[in-house]
Amino acid sequence: MAGGGGIAGRLYRGDVSINFVGRRRLWYAISGLFLLICLVALLVRGLNYSIEFKGGASFTFPATSSTSQNAISRVVTAAGGGDASVQYSAQLSSQASHWTVQTGTLPTSATEAVTGALEKNFGLQAPQISVQSVGPTWGSQITSKAIEALIIFLIVIVIYLTIAFEWRMAAAAFVALIHDILITIGVYALTGFTVSPTSVIGLLTILGYSLYDTVVVFDKVRENTAGLLTSQRSTYSDAANLALNQTLVRSINTSLTALLPVASILFIGAGLLGAGTLKDLALVLFVGMLSGTYSSIFIATPVLADLKERDPKYKELATRVNRRLAGGRAAQRPGAGPAGPGSATAAQPADLADKGQPGDDGVADTVPADQDVDEADEQDDDGITVPAAASRAASAEPRPGAGASRPVTRQQRVTGSGQRRPGANAKKKRR
């Protein structure tokens, strides 16, 4: 992936980057809004538990032309069944269309009365009606077992992440998992879907899926932050954000691959075909996978960065890195000040330093240093003007006894020799 030229390769190399960690307050605000809506839905509407959790009686019978939801509710209530929940399931390849009526816990006499009323009013036979009764004690046991399984799952996950990584990563993953649980339960409260044992199984499944995505990101974060305190190449938040970008495409591809079949089950199997059991499982998987992908990117890693930046070592590291970056930006600004004594500017070589600088007599050179004053036409001692080319040619002729060449000073470039010729000061003053 690192060598690719597409968006995945550019994200992996850091050529392009999305600032997930730097905008964590925005993600916290969005998640807080969702959690508030879910909390209000739970308090106002509550959850629609199935008969396995709350206990009661269930009557299932084939659908006929004379049956309707309102008619069934009136018949059941009149027979002593109380308030009933009536649901219709469309025809499947192996099962005809049917109605399912759920009531509260009924004594044996009330159950027989409801069965007889359904047979009489809708022309059914006794074998066509399937009756299932669940006591309140058994339902409460199912509820407590589901809660125990969820708590045990969370404890084991925290212990594992603490051993495999560190406690801060375990805490961040725990926050993400709680976020996913609350979002999923809130969606059930908003939609009114039935919470059944199948829903609990799906919830545990998506928690494992969300955890897998989070662990992949955390493993890359650990790789990017190894030796960070020694090298001081970046802050912990920057290294964690790079890890998120490097695993972003992988997370999205994995989520889409898993969501496509689940969406087919939810919208085709449950929505069009009316398979109630599939609906319970598909909804929790669909919502949980979406929430898990979101939390692994926008919640888990930003929370981890927040926890690590509270450590004094990483807080000091962030201060040093930011100070170094600020100093580098200041040095790049125009007019940042002299680079030091003895030099013209920080970026100007020494051999170019006397361009445009004052000479010995205070007059600024307006020609390059290697050209200097002898580039202009000069006058000899008799006042005769000598062209610059001739002056250079004369100065280039070897003098008797000159010997080996010596470095040419600025004063020698001005006069062509080690002595200043008469009239040089007058010439510079005229210019």
C-alpha cells in the first residue's frame, strides 16, 4: 500500500492527511448529540422487549382474507387477553403469511379463551394456532444472563488490551465500545424494533467487530509512536493521526464489505419478505457496524491522544516540537533579522556580501564584487581615460618577479595593484 500512487498510498506516505485527531472536539460534539437523542428516546419510548424477556403468551396463525390488525386486537382484548401486540409476516418460500399476537402473562383459562375466540371469528382450526407461553421468571433470567454476558465481555476486553497494549489504549477502546452500545440501543428505541435474544447475539457480534477495527488502528499507532520521546520528530497526536490516515482506506473497505450483505438481509429479507428473526439480527448488525467504524476512527484514537497528551513526558514533547516548528517558520519569514555578525544575510554567501555594500570611502558598490570598480572606465595618472577592458588586460599581464599568484583583495580589485592610484578617491566621489 505504501508504494501505491492512489489515495491509499498518498494517505499512507503522508502526502495528504485528514486531521482527525486535531478536530476531536467536533467529533465529540457530534457523538454527544447522537447520544443525547438516544437517551431521550430510551427515557420517552423505552425498548420493545420480546416475549422471551418480559414473559407472556404468543399466538401464531395463518393470515386469511378476513383478518386485519385492528380486528385481531379487538377479538383478543374481548376474550381477556388484554393489550396485545399484533405483527404481520409476509409469505416466504417455506412459510405462508401469518399473524403473531403477543400478550402479557395469561393464566391457562385466559389462554384457552383467546384461542377459542380466534378460531371462531376467523374460521381457524385448533391445529392452525401455535401457542407459546413464557413465564415472567424465565424472562427475567434471560435478561440477567444477557447483561452478565455483556459485562463479562467488556471486562475481558479491557484486560486483554491492557496486557497487549497499555491501559490508556484499553480505556479508549472501552469508551468506544460503550459509545457503540448506547448508539445501537438508542436506535432500537427510536425505531421500536423488538429486542429479542437474537438482538443480544448481534450486539455481542458487532462489539467484537468494532474492537477488531480499533485494534488495527491502535497497532499502527503503537508502531508510529515507538521511540517518539527519543527522536522528538512529532507530537503524539500527529503520530496517531498519521496512523489513522494510513489505516483509513482499509477500515472503510472492510466496513463496506461487511455492510453490503447485512444491508441485503435487512432491506430485502426483513423489509420486503417480512422475516422477523432476520430483521432483529440484521438491524443490530447494520447499526452496530456503522457505529463501530465511526467510533474506531473518530472516538477511540482521539480519546487515546487526549489521554497520552496528559502525560507530562508527552506534554513536554509537544511543547518542544511546537517551539521548534514555530522557530522554523519565523526563520523562513522575510526580514526575520540578521543571521549573525560578519555576514550580510542568513541565506547570502560571503562572496556576494559586498554587493551593494559601502566601500572604504562610504560609497556603495553598484556592480558585482568580482567586477567592482575596475569594470568602469578609469583614468590613469595623466588624466587619460582608460577603457575597462584595457584596464583588465593590463592588470592581467604578469609583472616581473610576480612569482606565484596570490589572493586578490578588495583593495587590489579597485586599483589593480596593492597601492591605491592617485585620483581614485576623486573618481569614487564623482560617482
